[in-house]
Amino acid sequence: MGRFNYTVQDGKGETTSGTLEAGDENEAIAALQGKGYFILSIAAARSAQASAGKSPAGGKVGARDLIFFAEQLATLLNGGVPLVRALSLLGEHAQSKNLHLALAQVTKDVAGGIALYKALERHPQSFDHLWVSLVQAGEMGGQLPKVLKQIATYTSAQDELKGKIITAMAYPGVLCAISMSVLAFFIIKIVPVFADIFKQFGLKLPPLTLIIIMVSNLLVHHLASIIVVLVVLWFTWSAYVSTEPGQVTKWNMIFSVPFFGSFAKNMMVERLLTTLSTLIESGVSILNAISVLEGVFQSNIIFQRLLRSVKNDVASGKSISAAFRRTGVLPPLVTEMMFMGEESGKLPDMLVTLSAFYREQIEQFTRRFTAIIDPILVVGIGGVVGVIILAVFLPIFKLSTMGAGGGK
């Protein structure tokens, strides 16, 4: 007979730890499951070592690896596999080195009696604040497998949307970069050759040709100075946007850009609604959910301020729809549907509907952008090339006319 330390949850979600005697680990698992417990961890009794002082292991983990981990962990737990064994199994077979290292330490911590969300919290590079909060809600509510499925669904949806946006922007970006490189080569290498020819003949050049030659001379003779100025401007701007007023200016500029500003704001709104609905459906309280969202939007001061204001209003007794409406940042459609969701007691369902609506708006934008950007780039770049060629050949036509007149 051996002694086994265990941590379990009962049907009410209350967590209990203790020790029992059994012939082996399988017998101990069967005994606990026979009492209706959900096993969080079980391990042979040994001297517990405090792991709070250990350094976090692992690093940044890709979205696809996290999705696979969440789905597989939920499947194993639903199949009756104890949490520690499931973590150990997934850690051993993780393809991501960072995830492998993180799960090795998480497994040790959970086996030592630490709650899973506390163990994950020690690896912020691998598992962000959202992950930790959702797992905590799942553990406290006794619905960890269900919450893990929700995490996988949420992460998958966000990763898919990000992929679509990157795909839509990649081709125009590459085309634009190549076109600008060709134009720069033409202006720096080709135009000066013709400028020297025109100078030798003493031609009076048209204004358009003079402008192109002036731009060419600027790039050829002062390229180093231009690069230095651009670098200084970049560092100055970076220093400014690292301050709070600079962050406000940056995001106000982004949101005010024609055509793209509304798209950027829709992306923020969709992420807020999707994350909020996932948190509430997982059992996280409204106040805690808003606190998690503050961490999610830590790079966007406009939405951080919005969420800080909403949290204060909700804490003082206001409804979440009224708190969001008072900020004036979200569209009226969102706050009105939030209000209807609160009135009907179906706020999570309403948030899911809203997030789906905004996701469709984003996907429509990416489809339209991909469809119209190609002809715009072709016409725009073709027009620039045409202007440069015209500027170069106008004096040549004039020179050929002079030659023809001299021949007569």
C-alpha cells in the first residue's frame, strides 16, 4: 500500500486536498472518482517543496500550439485522466520547446498542490492574463474542461481573423515595396544619365522635368542626410508615443484615418466583445472580466481608459451598458444591444451576436480591400512611372525636333 496526495473538486466546485492509501495510483483514482470527485491532481506522497521561488520556464508560445494544448487537455480531462497526468503527457509531447518547458514546471507545481491557474500565472510569456483568468473561473466553477474548450475556440477565432487580415495586407505590401524599389532605382540611376545629356545640350527643360531632376539630385547627393533625418524623426516619434499623451495622439490618428480608421476601431470592438463574452460565459464576474480586458488592451490607451471608466461605474452600481454608453467610444448599436441583453438576461448571447457581426464587418473589409487595392496600385504606380517617363522624354522630343529642323 502507498500514500497518495490528491486535490479534487466536488459537484459544487469546492476544492479539497488530502491523502489516501491505495495499492497504486489507478486504485486511488478509482476510489476518488467513485465518490464523485473531479481529480485536479494526484501523486505519490513525497516531501513538498515550495516552488514559488523558482524562475519561470519557457517563453512565447504560438497560438496554434496553445489551441492544441487547450483542446487536448479538455479531451483528456473529460476522459477521466487526472490533471497532473494530462499535463505531464501533453508536456512530454509538445512540439513547441517553450510550451514543453512551461508545462514541465506547471506539472511539478500542480503535483505539489498548487492550483492550475496559479501555476500558469508563473509563466506570463506562455499564458497571458486572459488564459489565467479563464482557467481560474473553470477551476472555481468545476467546469475546467468546458472552459478549456472555450479558450481553444476563442484563440482559434482570433488567430483565424488575424491570419485573414495579414493575408489581405501581404500582397499589396509586397507589390508596393517592389514598385517603390523600381521607382527609386529609376530616379537614382537612370534620371541622372539623362540629366547629364540635357545639360550637355544646354536645353531649356520643362517644369516637370526640372522637378524630377531636382528630386533625383536630392536622393543621389543627400541620401545619407535624408536617412539621418528620418532616423531622428523615428526615434523622436517613438519617444513621444512611449508617453501617455503620445499614445492618445497615436490612436486618435489611427482611428481618424479615412477608410482604415473605422476598420481599426472595428477590430478593437470585435476583440472587446469576443473576449468579454468568452469571460462571462466561463463564469468570470463582470468586474473581473473588465479587469482582464484592461490587460488585453494594454497597448491601446483609448480602450484602456474606456475600460477603467466602465469598471469604476460598474463597481459603483451602474449597469454595464450604461457604463459603456457614458464613455461615448463604442457605437450606439453596441450599447443598445448590451442594454437589451441585460434586460432579457441574455447578455452573453447578445455579446456573441455583436462579436459575430463585427467579425463579419472585418472580413468584408478585407475581401473588398483585396479586390480594389490591386487596380488602385497598378493605376497609381503606373501613373507615377508615366509621369517620370514623360518628364524624361519631353526634352528628348524637343531635342529630336531641333535636330530635324537643323537637318533641313
